Amino acid sequence: MNSLYRLIPNKILLAILAGVVSIGSFQIWQYNQQKYKKFIAAKEKECEFDLDIADTNVKQSRSLRNLRYNQIANPGLEQPGINSEFEKGKAYVVIKTKPGYVIPTNISNYDSTLFKTLSITSTTPPQPLIVRGVSIDISKKQALVSSHCSKQHFVVPLENLYENFQPIDISK
């Protein structure tokens, strides 16, 4: 009987300790969830900014606007790796004239509705996107790029990559 009395306080202490640990674990989990939500919100804001800048670049350029909305490519358009120099870290605009996606579907991306919609293949050409050059493979006619809209680098065909500023628009 005496050992039973010693055992009961130990069980109570263990139960209290288990409760404290579970509350602490929940608090840490909740803090990490809030931190992750803030991180995703910041990434979405950066991505939306890149989409807006790309849209602005297209609207301010006669030749890029004609390409985007009428699928008419001016032969004087400057494209890195094709008729202009590709520079690592430089911002470029991706413009697709055929139906497709903004971010490739095989890329692991952030868990958010915005990022998921960017990988959905549409029946119309996707919206333009600002990307930064990482590397280029001239033989395969493609560039590896980074974007705030993707947590991984991805490949873009050189035919879809354009300079943000088109000198041809000035000469007209």
C-alpha cells in the first residue's frame, strides 16, 4: 500500500509534464504555421509584382504587345541567346504565344492557390512573367531561369525569352 501512495504522485507529475509538453508543442506548431503563412504571403507579393512588371513591359512596348496579343513577332525583337547577349542575373520577360502554363507543371512549388494556378495549362497563351537568367544552353536552345513565382529554377525555350526593353520600339 505504501508503494501505491508513492506511485500516485509520480503519475500526477508525469501527467502534468505531458500536458505542459503538449501545450508547448502546440504553441511551437502554431508559431511555425504563422511564420510559414507570412513567408507564403511575401512570396505571393513578390510573384504578383513580377507578373505586374511583365504586363507593364508588354503594354509599354509596341513590338512585345503585338507579339503577346496578335502573335505577330517583329523580326527585330531582341531575344537573349538568339540575337542578343544572355546575361546571368539579368531580368527577362517570358512571353508565350501558344496555350500553356506560366510555371512548368513538373516544378515543385509553394503550397498556395496562386502558385498552383500558375502551373495550370490554359487554353490561351499564359500571362507574361519576369524571370532572371541563371544559365543558357545554346545547343538545346533553352535557358535556365529563376522567378519569385517558383521555388525552383526552371527551363524556358529561348524562343519565349525576350529583353524587357526593345530598342526596335524607339526607332519607329
